[in-house]
Amino acid sequence: MSPTHLIRCAAFVVIALAGCNMAFADDGKPVVRVTYASARARAPGVRGVNHEQSADKLHPRIGVVPGKPSAPVIGAAGAAVTDATVGDADSFGRATKYLGLAQTTDFQLQTSCQGVDPTVSTCVTLAAQPAETDFDVANLGSISLPARSAHSLLCFTLTPFLFFEFSNLTGVAQPNGEMSVFLAIAIENPLLDNPGLIDPTTNAPFNGQIQLGLSTYQEFRSLAVGELDQKDLSLSRTCVGGIISRDSLVSTYGLTAAQAKEFFDKPITLSFGVQGFVAMVDLFDISYGIRVYGD
């Protein structure tokens, strides 16, 4: 299915807008959205932290999930279990199935993208210090799974290869150096093409896909005049709640148990990108290695 490109010049509430530069490409090519802002509106004492809301981050559950059967499930090991006893009865006792892997193309933020080969790396020009740059880049890699590839769960292992450099070239001390980056995932499934299905997280139709982000790294700090700080990181992360599951389709995305089962009976495409924001950073480079597995 063809992605729908929504043109947005401000992904966040900002106090002052310095400009907007966006480039859109055909299917299969990176899609870039970038916003330059002089400051981010925050509650007093809060420094712009993005809290992950993906299904992989578990939240306390009170009572029965509406729409999901509460009777014990006979797991693959022959034991009767419930979500209350094992956390995820749907996948209990099932074997792991390795389903594919992807390496995203490189993404960079630089003060100038002159000389960067666009066939090798997607580059966005940074706003002048101390302004903030927000970025949202899609179609950096994908995995297409045939129908019934998994029973009830898609899990992952991912490793970001991240380099960035804080620097203060403004001539005065700066209190708000910041860097926050997420792996962006679009989960495409024909079941979600139904315009009558509404995503409770957006209050809009799914339009064929669920979008989520997995937190990679966040850092917030002050910088003295002329200060320079480089980091070169590889921080692997593995599955807890998963990219998507029957449980999250019901409890988070409002599908019925029958629809959640049908979701895994259809082909699924995972498309990967990167989202985040930086300030007082003069160089940023990231790519991801991702392996997907299910039950």
C-alpha cells in the first residue's frame, strides 16, 4: 500500500518558529520532515523528555482488558494459564520463530549537507545554534512478512549505531543542550484499511497502519562557552511487550479479540524510520540493525 504523506510544519508546540524545510520522495525512498524552533514549550522545570508509549513498555494492568477473554488459555505446553499468572497467555510455551532482519540506511544531521551522497545517507541541515531541530524521517528500511508468520506476537532485537556531538559555539553559556531519538515503526496490515476502525491513540482512522516509537537515547545538559562533548554509542535493546501483539491490539488499539487474531492471519509490513529533536548539537549520525521474531 502507498503511504500517505501528511505535511506538518510543527510536530511540537513551539514558542517561536524559525522555518520549515521538508522533502518528500516516492514510495520506498526516505521521507523527511524537519522543523526548526527556537524553544520548546514545557511545564516549569521539565526539560522536553519524550516518554515512550509503545506496546513494548509495559504498564500496570488493573482488572480485565475489555474485549479480551479472561478464561484460562491452554498454552502450547499443555498448561492452563491466564494473563494474570504469566503476563501473556497468548504466547505462553510457544517456540520462537525468526522472521527477518533489516539494516536501516544512514541518517545524519549536519551544519551543512554539502558533499553528502544521498544514495548512501539521508542528511538534514541543522538550525543555527541555539535553535532546536525536530526531525521525522520514514522509509529507511523495511521487513515484509507473509500471512500467518506469527501466532500472537512480533518481537525484536535492535542495535542503534549512534554518534553525536554537543558543542557551544554561541559565545555564551547555554542551559538547554538536548538530544532525543526514537526508532519510528509503521506497522502496515490490510485489516487496518477499514475506515470504520478508529485508533484510540489518535482518535482517527488507522489508514492501514499503526505508528509507534521505540526510545533509543535521550540526554539533556548545559554547556559552557566553547564546550565540546562527543559520544559514540551502540545500545542494544530487546523485546518485552513486543512491537505488536494480540494483547496490545485489544488493550491499546481497541480491536476485538477476533480482529486481533485476524490481524496475524494477514501479511504485515514493518517500515522503519527515525524521529527526535536536538539542540546545541553540531553533528548527529544514526543507523539501526533490527531483527524481528515471533511465536
